Amino acid sequence: MDDARELSRRTALALGGTGALGGALILAGCAPSDSDGAGGSGTGTDAGGDGTPTAAAGEDVAALADIPVGGSISATIGGEPVLLSQPTAGEVVAFSAICTHQRCTVAPEGAALICPCHGSTFDFATGKVEQGPALEPLPSVPVSVDGDRVIAG
């Protein structure tokens, strides 16, 4: 009977070790990647490697009327995906649509910005994390309103 218990302990330890290793590998898959710029789009607009457009000042991005007050839309600036939000009438803010967790493309859903990969949610007006696993807010992208148009920069 002691041999059976010993085998069970060994089996349990072996399985426990395998489970710990498997758990570590799974967690490593969700760890933020090193940002050396290699993940950029190759368009020359992503100077910091974080998906933030940097070389599109003056680009016509969208019509103000296309952005719902209290909501957001997807757009591009300099070939990079962005999210345009209109927290109050006539006020437009923009954020990189690249999730700060694992670089998936965040999508607008009403008043929320949601990453489809791991479920992070961001505030549509500030870009701040509302629910992880992302820990960092979406980077802000400078835009302005010129008449009825939203302009980059």
C-alpha cells in the first residue's frame, strides 16, 4: 500500500510540475512584448513602435458628423489604426487603436473601446484602462476640429 501512495505522490508531483510549467507558458503568452519598433507597420508613421501615428499632420481624417456624440469610430491616420471619440458635441479626441497589452486592434462599441483578443476595455474619452489585462492607457493621438472635419495633428 505504501508503494501505491508513493507512486501517487510522485505522479502528483510530476503533474503539478507540468501544470506549473504549462501555467508559466500560458502567462508568458500574455506578457507584454518588448517594443523594439519591429512591431510597427513599416509605413514610417510609427516612430515609437507603439502604433501611434506621428507623420500625418494636416491629414483629413473624418467628418465630425460621422462620429457619434458619446461614442467612437475607427479610422486611420498615416496608415495607422486610430479611434476617434466625441465625448461632447464638437470635442474630438483620438487614440491609437493598438492595444497596449498585446497589440491587437481595439474596436469601438458604443461608449466603450474593446480589445477583442483578451477583453481589455478602455474609456472612450480618455483612453484609460477600465478593465485589464492591459495596464497602460491607449496612446493619445493629436487631432483638431476644423469646421465639420477632423484633422490630424
